[in-house]
Amino acid sequence: MADIELPDPIRRFIETTNAGDEDGFVATFTEDAHLDDWGREFHGRSGVRSWSRTDNIGVQAHFDLVAAEPGARAGTYVVTLRVSGNGYNGTGPMTFALHDGRIASLHIG
């Protein structure tokens, strides 16, 4: 159960992943987004799309929300997701920073 109501961009991040909607998923991010997956860095929407193809929608990832809470900085959220699919399977935190109704950065790990 989530500790807070999810902001819309994070809710869409989960929903588009679970629906396999790559274009919708990429659209949840800002044009200049930064994604850090355990030290592997991806930049911009093209980077997000590349990551999604190898580590998310491309491996039929499915997210189940475990918890969510405000992060240490304003506009950030720490969301714990249970991930299943044909890639990584497990539970862990993801830290989101939001800007203008989109995900500006995502840190996994």
C-alpha cells in the first residue's frame, strides 16, 4: 500500500509500463530527462526509450506499487515497486524528480 497518493507522472510511469505502451511511457519524461539504473546512465527521451527496450517494456516488465513517500528534496518521491517480467525481478526503491508534470530524473538503485 502506498503511503501517499502518487503524483500523476509516476502513476502514468507504472500504468504505461504495465500496458506495454512504449510511446506513452517515454512521454512521461521531460525532453532532457536523466535516468540512472544502478550506474548505467541514459539521457533524454531517446535514452529513456533505449532503456525501456532493454530493461522495461522490452522485457515485459510489470510494476506493483509497494510504497511511496516524499523524497528528501522538494518535488522528489521515493517509490518502492515490485518488478516482475522477463528481466529483473525483485523489489526496490526508485527515486523520481518531477518537473512541469513529467519525470525529470529517475534513479534506480
